[in-house]
Amino acid sequence: MNLDQTSDGIKLKKLSSKPRSIADDVVLSEEAFHRTVSIERKRTERSRKPFLLMLLDIGKAASADQQQRVLSKLFSTLQLSTRETDVTGWYKHNAIIGVMFIEIGSEERNTIVSTMITRVSSTLRNNLSLEEFNQVSISFYLFPEDWNPKIPQRDAYPALYPDLTRRDSTRKHFCIAKRVMDITGSTAALLLLAPLFLLIAVAIKLTSKGPVFFRQQRIGQHGSTFVCLKFRSMYADNDSQVHETYVRDLIAGRAEPNGHNGNGPGVYKLTEDSRVTPLGSFLRRASLDEVPQFWNVLRGDMSLVGPRPPIPYEVEAYDIWHRRRLLEAKPGITGLWQVNGRSRVAFDEMVRLDLRYAQSWSLWLDLKILVRTPWAVLIGEGAH
């Protein structure tokens, strides 16, 4: 039996009561299913046709025989109630079954979850005993998610990224080593640069009115928010609209590089920003305005190396595939973008550099980027 498309959404045909064993069904292994979810996310990024991930968690059964009976009935029900194009597999072997309903029409997006919860629950009730039905926990996740970066602590659904969770678990010891390196490096930087902190703070207070530090909400890994610290480089109480407009044009590919003087390419950044103070311009060119972010690294909001953390209104303008830079790595002070042209690189290329870093990350790569960063700062390539 299949899921048929009708004018009012998805229609379930009547199920056969003939039992089937798990061995009768073709089910993807846990690794293969996770890989398929990853591929389907990337396909959705291009096609913009959402998919729905349904998870059925059987919990802890009283016995192995009871667990197998419930699983057998679930697979029998799913085989008869899904389309041939939908994908069934182990989300977690012998514990959680996953089903992807793919290429859902965009017009169904707002109703598909409630429709599926009602109809799948009804189907399971008709094919499971009350005890078996109460044992099953059903959850649904629609991709792409409705990200609202203005909502604090609005994380992406981890269930939609099992491949990233698996990858991180295999890198567990390396992640611990990276965190140790972050703590050690940020602590040393804060102590060694303390005199410079004081000099910059005094200079800021003497040259313009306003606080020493600029606090701004940024989007971290998985869409969580945190307050990013910088030395204030702009006049107080300025209007961010000019920057917001430019960023939206930049992400959409409509922005032209600024500052081209015939001796080289321009930069994808506002180069004549009246909001920036004379001292702030120097701090930005020398990247000294970002020194307080070592505190964010020490807190765990950021890493020494990783993608730059975006502002909420930047994320609002993201294409679906741009979001991957927020999912695959923790934001950092420096990264491949900073040591490979910085603002001379168009936005899409910056995202590709971030994704390349996340996919090929290693402690050795972090060390190479950290070694190259002082030179990139010294020559000021792309800095404004």
C-alpha cells in the first residue's frame, strides 16, 4: 500500500493485516540511512523541495521477543503505507526506525506534519496492540527548517544531521584536543595581550564617546546565539541599515567589490563607512578590534579556528546551503577565509572555504592556519 497525493495532501490506503518479518523488508543500515539523509539534504538545497523525516522509537521492550514483534509490525505497516520513492532505514539499529518522505510539494509544507502525525498514528493504532502502540514514540522533522535567528537559542534539529553527529563521535578525542588548544591559546593570548588591551581601551575612550567594548549578538554552531565581544570601532548609536543592505546584496551576489584602484581586486566589504571612527579604521585594518574574542573562545562560544560567526540579519538572507557553515563547525577567530584572501573573496566562495575546512578539519590544519594568520594580519590583505 502506498501514500497517494490528493488535493487535500497525503492519503493512506487500507492496510493488509498479513504479518511480515523484518527480514522480508529491504531496510537501509544505520550508516547507509544516515548517508542518505545527508544526500537528501543536499538535493533539497538545490531542488527546494522539502522532505520529512519520521522517527519511530520503540523504547525499551520487556523482552527481545517483544521488541522483534513490535519491529516486525512496524516494518510491515511502513512497507504498505509509504511510497516507492520514500526511504526506510535504521536511524539507530534495533531501536529507532527512520522514514524519509521525499520531494514534498512546497504548498504542503505548512500542513504536512500535522497531517502525517494524525494519519500515521491512526494507522499504527489499527495494526498494533494498545501496549505496543504506547511503546512507540513518533517524531517528525521537516527540512529545511524554519530558522529564525532572532529567537535566542534556536538550534537546528540535530535529528536531521545524524551524519554530522556520527562524524563528531568519531572525532571525539580530536575535539577534546581542539578544545584544550582553544583554552590554552585563548588564556595565553588574554594574559600576553593584557597591556595592549589597556592601551586600546584608553585610546578608544579618548577619541570618541561610548563604551570600550562592542557587544553584538552572533549566530554560533547549530544556530545557537551568543554575545560576541569586539573593541568598539564605530561611533556610538549608529544605524546598522547601511551594513544590513550591503550584506543582503553581498549574499545574493549583487554586490560589487569596493576599493578597486587598478592595482588589484577590490574587496567585498564597505570601505567608506561613515560609522567607523579614525581609530576604529586602524583597529580594523590591524584586526585588533577582534582581540576581545579570545574571551569568547575561552567561554566556548567560539574556537581559535573556524568560520566567522554571522549576524542574525545575515542568516536571514542565507540560501539553504549557506547554513551548512553554521552546522559543520564551531565559529572561530581565524580560518581558511582569513588566510586565503579575506574580504577579496566573494560570499559563496567564503562559504565553500568554510565547508572545506569543516570537512577536512584536523589539528594539523588548525596549526597551519594559526601560523599563517599573523602574516595575513600583517599584510592586511582584504582588511577594512
